Amino acid sequence: MRFEISRRARRQIDKIQAWWTDNRPEARSLFLDELSGAERLLRGTPEAGIVYAAHATGDVRRVLLRRADYHLYYRYQASRDELVVLMVWGAAREHGPRL
């Protein structure tokens, strides 16, 4: 399967990790560790996430990075055997992202 991270998601990941490193010195790698775990999960079971929104190009799903408290939003297209991470969003926010 082709696994991609969008530019938008890459920027968010970099920003979140920088914050995590500065503000959680006891657990600097927690966010990246959970992100890695989510990637392993999705490579093996790409439809594991719950459907968040229907989109013209396919359903947008999300998985929770439980300990870091972020949602990872992605689109999986089985016909193309492709998964694209669209964004990472704080789970504690009162609303979800606009996609």
C-alpha cells in the first residue's frame, strides 16, 4: 500500500512535536511513538479508523492517538491501494477540522 503524509499534516506533525519536546520533557517521544503506532495499525488495517466525513474522493476516517490526545485524519482508497494522512487535530478541541 502507498502511505503518504500530506504537506499540511507534515507541518502539523512538526509543530506538535516541537511543542511536545519543549513542554513534555519527560515524554518527548510520546507523540511520535503514537504516530508510529498509528501508521503500523493503518498499514495493516487501513479501514480501522471511524468514518468522520464523506468526501467526493472517499471517506475521511480518523484514529485517536490516545495518550497524546490527537486525532489523525486520513483517506484510504482501496481501489488505488493508497492511504493519505490529511491532518492531525487536537482531540480536546470542541469541534473537528474543516476538511
